[in-house]
Amino acid sequence: MRWVLYACRTPYAAEVAEILWRRGDQIEALVDNLPDEAPPSPLGRIVRPSELTDDERARPVAIPLITPGHRHAVESEARRHGLSLFPELIDPTAVVAVTASVSEGTVVNAAALVGANTSIGCFVHVNRSVSVGHDDVIDDYATLGPACVLAGHVHIGRGAFVGAGAVCGPGVSIGANAIVGAGAVVVRDVPAGAVVVGNPARVLRQSDTGYGGAVVPLT
């Protein structure tokens, strides 16, 4: 398969490119959607959204952005420019249970594990070495940082961000657009929009801006 990477300035574009190459896929084009002059890239040919050909618009698209709110906004932008094919992208080194489901636009990076009966929504990012337990529900646009661990029956809300190395204990719920700090250990539910840190995790503050200054709309 030949893919289009939309929003290529992020350093995470190189991570997504590595997933494609491990799969034996290729990059057709990298879309620079920012207004400044396009930067050089060792990953492939860079185009503006308006320069996409009909053939490129028909290609599968991946959005290599870690920030949930930015990923949501860029998906809408890409659709406005005529791109409509957003398959799930799963690294060949990841292990996804047969009974798990992964929805459109979701990226599962290297060495991730997804347990039985887990449901992963649309445009979720599961980063390197994440362990997702059985019977978890991960809502649309959530991000799981490198090596974080979700026990069984965990619910990650829409647009939530779980930082690197964080642990979410059995049955906890992380609210929409909440932020779990790196290394936090979550043993009780986290309210929507809350920022939690520490072991055990405690609410540091409430945020109406979301991770990276961008929230995912709830409707």
C-alpha cells in the first residue's frame, strides 16, 4: 500500500513512517498543512493540501499527531480536501487479540499489546510498548503514551491523554479530554478535563484546553 501522511511537520511522522516501512508499505506523499514554507523531509515528497492529485486523495491516509485535539481538527481538514480513506494502521510487531476491535484512523505502534474483548475507537493513537488489558473501552481520539499500562475493564474517554509509563488500575474510568501525567498510577476515576499526576494519582488542576492546548469536541 502507498499511504499519504497528513500533517507531516510533527516529529511523530517519522514514527508512523517506520510502521509503514515495517509493514512493507510506502509513503506516496507527506502533506504539509501549515502556512510557512514546507520544510525538507527525508521521509518523502512533501505537498500542500491543494497540490494533492486525485490519485493521492484516493490513497489511505494516516494522521501522525499525538495531541488528540489537533488530530481531530486535522481529520476534519483532510476530509475537506477530499481525503476519505483512513484505515487502521497496526504495526506488524503489535499483538492485537482476535476478539478486540480497532476502528478507522487508529494507529497502533510497535510492540503494543491489546487484550481480549477490548474496543478501540476512531483515530486513537496507541504508542510503543503500550499494554491494553482485556475488556477495555478506548473512546475516539484518545492517546496512550509509550509503555503505559491499562488493566482490565478500563475506560478511556474521548480525547483523553495517558502519559508515558502511566498505569491505570482495574476498572478505572478516565474522563473525556482528561490528562494523566507520565508515570502516574491511577487507582480511582478521573473526571473529564482533569489533569492528574503522582502515585497514587491526584487531581492537579482542571483544564478547559486539553493536552497540547486543544480539546476534542464531545459532540
